[in-house]
Amino acid sequence: MIVPLLILLAIISGSAVVLVRAPRQQIVALGVNGLVLALLFAVLLAPDVALAEIVVGAAITPLLFLVTLSSMRMDRRREPEA
């Protein structure tokens, strides 16, 4: 009963990553998608894959995207001074 629900949530969260237009909202959707996939892996008795998904898919990748996005916005603020 819970596996089909998690698969449906994975489809919805994956679609949200693609369909959302704002970069910050895409990053949040990517983190949520990583958490949903980690839950799915845990329910399917793959705890090692679930832990890797939590670390990489739900934490490190969104964090790197946030850092990159914030550094790009800081570069835009510096350009008008020239």
C-alpha cells in the first residue's frame, strides 16, 4: 500500500522539478524529490541506497545549486559598477 503511494509522490515531485520555473523553487523541489526517493528506497529495503540518496540527492546537490545561484546573483550586482 505504501509503495504505490511513494511511487506516485516520486512522480509528482519529479514533475515539479521539471515544471517549476523559479530557480529557488526548483532547488526546493529537487530536495523534496531526493527525500521522497530516499523514503522509497528505505521501504524497498535498500537502506544503503536510501542513505546515499539522502546525502547526495537531498542535501549536497541542492546546497551546491543554492551556492551557485547565490554567487551568480552577486556577480550580477557587481556588473553595473563598471
